[in-house]
Amino acid sequence: MTHVPKLNEQWVFRLGVIALIICIAAAMLYMAFMMRSHRIATSPKDARDAGVPMPVQVQTAELSVADISVTSDCTSEANPHLKIYTQLKRDLKVIDTPFSEGDIVEEGDLLIKLDGEEIETTLDSLSAQEKTLVEQLEARQWLVDYYRDNRKEGLSLEAQYRQAIIELHRTEVEIKALMHDFAQAEIELGYTEVRAPFPGVLTEVSPVGTIAVSRETIIGLARTDPLKISCYFNEDTLGKFNKGDSVDIAFQALPSREFTAIVTHMDAIADAETRRYTLFAALENPNFELIPGLAAIGRIHKPHEAIWIPAVALVNPGREYGQIFAVKDGKAELKRVAVGSYYNSRVEIIDGISPGEQIVVVGQLYLLDGDPVNVIQDD
């Protein structure tokens, strides 16, 4: 019988431990290899370290006409909201108000009548004084002529002649002053009747019996046709809209209706804090459906032909310029581009790329100029 040597139990245990360690090490090396391969396939940084082309996604830059749609908060205002105050230097009583607050009036309608009896009395008195002064002027003119003729014949003194001229001149000055007062009183009498300078809605009316104090408001009149619309836009839209453009207006008070206003002008200065500017538009309102002060939303739609790319494609974007990576001959080419407006996650490229060029839209943050790229088309 052949004798088989018996292994020591300690050696068996040692061999099992060594085999286990080898298996674990092999598994770890395999996992490290797989993780490295995955990073190289998905990470531009690791791909560059390994000298492998970067995995990037590209999109073609195309020249297209985009319908710019900008939304803004708006308010409606009277155009203008006129405060009419008495021009008189005296306080007069209101004796007639044919219309009430909220009434619609036409141009030339009598809005308020003040008591002009005092002014009429003044005019009567001035007329009487004028008559007296005219008679006095004629008499003094006769004296001047008389003394002048007698002075030639030596029958009157030079002093009498000069005194007559002085008195004649004084009367002429008094007549001129009286005529000024008379004209002023006639103007004041005209101010006792206040008429509408334009069609609109009365917002304030002094009641009959109240005293209209000089230089205080007696009538409030709002022109509501056209209605003045003020819309507030961000500064990046400046220059995109012009006088005559249409603005779609939706009032919160009339959600089922939509109105169209026409741009009349824009603010010359933007708000220093919000960096927004005001665009003004006129909204026809012939039937007075809309009243001043209503809140609204304004939308402007305007076709604009330009090169548009996803805004995320920009690297180091600035106010006027940015950078993008284009793909040329399998390599990333860093380009400086002039940017315009931003709309709906897209940016307008004014200069720097041409229609049809491929630009990197995913993976560009880890690219360097001249890096080889592995293009993954966007499905």
C-alpha cells in the first residue's frame, strides 16, 4: 500500500486565504478598470487625461426667423388726466354743474359755471369810468390845442401850455390802465364758464354752492380715448421695438377680451434700480369701455431673423460677448461671439459664427481649444 502524505491543516488554511486575497484583488482591479473606462467614456476631463477624444453633443447653428414674444406688466392711465383749476384771482361761488362725476362729456361741453355777478359789476363800473375819462381826454386835448395856438400869438404862457400837455398825458395813461383792467375783467368773466377741452370722463366736480378758491381744482377730466398704456420691459429688449408696433393688451378685469394698442414712444431714461424702461402705447377706446387705472398684461410679438443657439452653449457669457466651442475636423475650436437678446432659453448670435456650423451644447465646460472630440448627435 502506497502512503499518501497528509497536508498540514495550517497550510491548507494559508492557501485558502491567499486564493481569497487574489480573487478580491482581481475583482477590485476589474472594478477600477470598468470605472475608469466609464469615466473616460462620460467625462471630458478623464478622457483628456487618457488621451481619448472627448464625448460631446453638438447642434447645428441655423439662421432662422424667431417670433419674439415678450410679456410685461402694464397699467392703463388717462391720456392725460387733467386737473382744471380756477384761473381767477378772486373766490367765486359755483352756481351750476350740468354734469356729475363719472359722466362722459364731449369737447366744448359746459362743465361748471361760477357766479360772475361781481365781475359784471366791475365791468359796468369800468365802462362808466371809461366814458368819463374819454370826455376828460377830449377836454384836455382841446386845452392843449388852445394854449398852443394862443402861445403863437403871445396870448398864453408857456407854463400853461406845458401843464395842459402833462394833464393830457396823465389822462391817456389812466385810460390805458383802465382798458387793461377792463380786458382783465372780461377774461375773468370768461373763466366763470369752464368747458371741456377734450372728450373724456369727469373724475371730480365741485358741487353747486361751494366756493371755488383761486388756483384750486374745481374739475377733474380724464381723456379715455385713446387710453394711455404704460408697459415695463427689461433693458435687454431695448431697440427691438419701435414706434407703431402693436401690443396685445389683456386686462385682468376683462379676461375674455383682448385689445391692441399701438406704441407711441419710450422712456428716454431707464429706471436706475430695476433697469427697466417704460414703453407707452395708445389704445383706442371710443365707447369708454375701459377706465384709467386698470392693471393689464402686455405682449409684443415681432418676427426677428437671427442665428439662435441654446444659451447653455455659451462659455464665459458677458453683456455683449461670449465664447462657444465649434466642431471642425473632429476638434473643438473656441470662438468669440457677439451676443444679442435672450429669448426662451436661446441667445441671439450677432457675429462670430455662420449658419450651418456645429456648436457644442453638452460637455463644453471641460473642453479646451483644440481638444479632439467624439461627436454624439442629438436625437
